[in-house]
Amino acid sequence: MKRITSFCCLFFIMLFSMAQQTPALYTVTREMIPMRDGVRLYTVICKPVNNSGPMPILMTRTPYGAGRALPNDSTIDLSNNRYGKEQYILVYQDIRGKNNSEGEFRMHRPVNDPAQKGTIDESTDTYDTIDWLIKNVKGNNGKVGIHGISYPGFLTLTGSVHPHPALKAVSPQAAMGDLFLGDDFHHNGAFRLSYGFEYSYRMETEKDNSQYFPFKQFDLYDWYLRLGSLKNVNEKYFKGKVPTWNNFVKHPNYDTFWQYDSPLRYLKTAAVPTLHIGGYYDQEDITGPQLIYEQMERSDFQKWNHLVLGPWYHGQWEGKADSIGRIAFTVNTADFYKALELRWFNYYLKGIGDGNFDEVYAFQTGSNQWKSYATWPPKETVIKKLYLQPDRSLSFVKPAAANGAVTYISDPAHPVPYRALPIQATYGPKSRWRTWQAEDQRFVYNRPDVACFVMDSLTEDLTVTGKIIAHLVVSTTGTDADWIVKLIDVYPDTDPTDLEMSQYQLPVAMEVFRGRFRKNFSSPVPMVPGKAATIAIDLHMINHTFKKGHRVMVQVQSTWFPVIDRNPQKFIPNIFEAKESDFIKTTQSIRCNSSEPSYIELPVQ
């Protein structure tokens, strides 16, 4: 959720980049704006030197640093900012407890009930800031918008829950959803080890986020393996001084702590017009934009709730986005988003345009074109079941055999890497963290602990639009297990246009599920050795065309290291307290027969 150009939000690139064109000059002032409890928040205010009348305010709130060492009343050129010539007052603010702001920082501070006396949260801080700006910044037109990527996207959402009357539109981008179910720190209860370790240390060691964990090596696969049990983190390194890590240890299940923190508790509807932005390949917050959009859509009576999905890693839409890794899109997909967001705020904050926005804009990978939809997922789709066959093939025909299964041995002492080695520090030099979700999966497909199922070459295009759900019937010789499912587009055996892309295995959708949570996330139960269990895994929303001549592949595995911690595969009430002796080798079985079919649910157009 937090990877914005080495931990500096992308808006700083836009804010301070100089362009060789007619300058858009802005004056910069800095204020310490008081909140209702007396805490003051550091705020940078940029106003056009030349303006033609009252202007709206466009704000971003951030934990990553709201301004450089610019003196008050300095003048900067914002020609390279797409809002620079649009007559906006641009505001950037450090949230409480971070950088130049006062107060105490709390990671992902939840929104409280406004009736609670004396409550403060990101919602109240946003309200108080807007109220001060409207009353004290001369030349504003009484209308405010908020946008931001990653943590600032989350702050955009929380700022819109109980909105100030002047708040007219927001665009939360790569905003985190539920931190146990699907973003940042957990996916379906499986703990995201490398990210949770490195990010919590980064955010809670120094006020200005300047401290990276001091790894002594470049490739961290072996480092995390030698770390051993998660209980070693506090014993050897953190010493109980990182609050978020302590919360991981105290709350291994989806208890009241996670439920109260979840945006799903308080984001029930779009209180102001809301334009969600998300990426299919977002390595940090792939779930949030989709999850919150879905929830708000259930009560979107005013038609304020909209969604944009593109082929992007985390925040890529603010830069150049004509490719991700080796995958080219033939167009710069960011241009579409940038024009749309500008049109969005110009309409709601200035009254420019007709306000005619489609419900959802979703780039279609494979065919490489933008599509718009009146409903999402589209009503025109037909659900087809792609069955895993006992001979490791894939077919839309249910297995005929009464018995059939594919097995493999999962050993937590030799986990499957989630990307090709070397695995650098998440935000370290030469890190490939941003693009790993589009990485060629051939680096693991021939491992014996990765089960691969492959379809024959397609005789015609296959377009899949909407939510992908894997339905697995599985068993294990242990009492717990992780199940990772990947839906993959396999390129032709020979691609004459780009030989190096021949047989490329492009992951279209991937996700993990921790078996102990198959019944619910609050009360984990052991798996029974040898007994079949049915697990449904949400692989998220996609819009992808498998081209004629390509093949569809499904990979299933039980380790994904170190982005996901090693499941001991022996049920331990709290995996953060597991002993080294608790980690055991097990045999995993995927049932592929007529009575116990495993399949991928595909919404086909």
C-alpha cells in the first residue's frame, strides 16, 4: 500500500518537477492547522500566482512527508502537474504523528462513531482541516476535493466517511481494504511476512519513516528462511518496540481488533462522489478498491460510486504505464486515467462538463483496450467452470472418473519462492517488488511441489471479465495448509514477433488461502488429515482476453515465500508462537473427480 517512489508519494514528482513550457507559477505557504483536540498538523498550501477568480481546493493527506524545505511565500513552477494550469489551490498535509505534524501516529487509525464524545480520527482531522481552509485561504470557491494513492488513498476514504459540507468529490486510489482479509498484511488470513516485517519497521521506528531495516545481505530468501519461527522477530530484532508487529502477534485471527479497524465496518456508502482507482497487478492493495467499491455499490442510490481498473502495479497510473515488466500494452494506459480524473474534479469542483461518467472503466489486457460498463461485473457474462483434471489438464467438461487426485509434497523447509531469486528488500536497491505479479511463472512450474494444469491451445479468443473464484476440494496429511492458486495465460510455443515472449507464463490472477480459516476467519479449526475440505478462493476481478493460440494454465502450491509466512502445516493456535519443531512436511491432495471436482469459476463474455 505504501510503495510510492521509495516511500515518497508520487504527487511530489508532479509537484516539484520542472517543465520546459509556459510556467504555472504558485506561491507556497506553510501552516500548522489546529485540530479539535489542539494538535496541529503541518500543511503546505500552493496557490496560483495568476488566477481568474475563486478556485477549488484539491487536497492530499499523507504520512510520507507533505513538503520539502521551502520557505513561506516562495514561488514554484507546477507546469508538470496536470492541475498546475487548471486553477486549483493544491494542499498537502502530514497526518498526526508524522513528519512535521504534532500528535501520536497510529497505523491505519480507524474511524470512530462521531457520537463518541471527544473522538479524533482521520475523518475528524480531515473535517477540521477543510473547515480551516475554507475559512482562512483566500480566493477559494467553497469546494474541496481529496485524492491520494496508497496510504493517502486510505486517508481519502476515511476523510469522506463523515464529510464536511464543502467536500464535493474524492478519488481514493490503491486504498487498502480489510487488513486481515485481503490487503497489505494478510490475504485470507495468511500473513504477508516480508511486507509486514519491513513496512511496520519502516513506519514505526522513526517519525519521518527514514529507517529501513538494516539487512546485511542483498538476497533475502535465505535471510527469512533462517529467521525461523515468527516468534524470533521480537526475540531477536524488534524487542516489542514495533506496535503493529505486536498487534500481529496478539491478533492472529479475525477478532474484534481487525473487525473494528476494517473499512468495511464504516464505509457503507459513497457519502460524496467517489472515483476508486485500482490495479490488476497491485502488489500491495489489490483488494481495497474492488472490495470498497462493491460494498458501496449495494447502497449507491445517488449513483456516486465509480471504479477504474487498469493493468497497473501500485501507483503506476501516475507515471508511465505502457507496460509492466515484460508485458507491453501498446498504449500508455495512464493517459486515460489522468484525463478521467481531471474531468472528474473539474466537474464536481468547477462545474465544467456534463458529469456523464460510466459506472466502471476497466482496461482489457490481452486485447489491450479500454472498456466501459454500465454494471460491474457486466451482466452479459456467463459463468463457466474450468475443471482441474486428474491428468493435469484443464477442461470445461467435468471429470468423468469416480476417483482422481493430484498430489505433491509441501516442505516448509524448502518453500516455493514467490518471485525469482534474488528477492531484494521490498524497498531496497534494484528491488523488483513493483512488477512481481506479472513475472513469468516458468521459474517454478517444473518444481515437484507446484501442481500445474494446462489447457490445449485455444482455437478462439476467450475473454474473462469479472470476479475469478477458485473452488478446490483438497486434503492434507497435516492439520493445516496454505493453498495458492494462480490463473495463468501461457503464450504460444513460438512468438515470431518477440521470441523471448514464447511460452511466457503470465499470471492473470493469483491468491492465497490459509486452510484453518475455511469455515470462518474468526475461529480457525484444524484440517483433518486425509479428509477432503472445500475451499473457495477469491482471485479478484480481472478483464482479460486469452488470445487464440494461447493456453490457460492453473498452478496450485502450498508455499509462497517470503511474501507469505511459512505455515507450519501442523495446527498451532497462534502461528506467531510456533516452535521450530512444529514445522512439518506434508502431502497435499487436490481432488479432481466426478464427485469431488475442483474448478475455477470464470465469468466469460
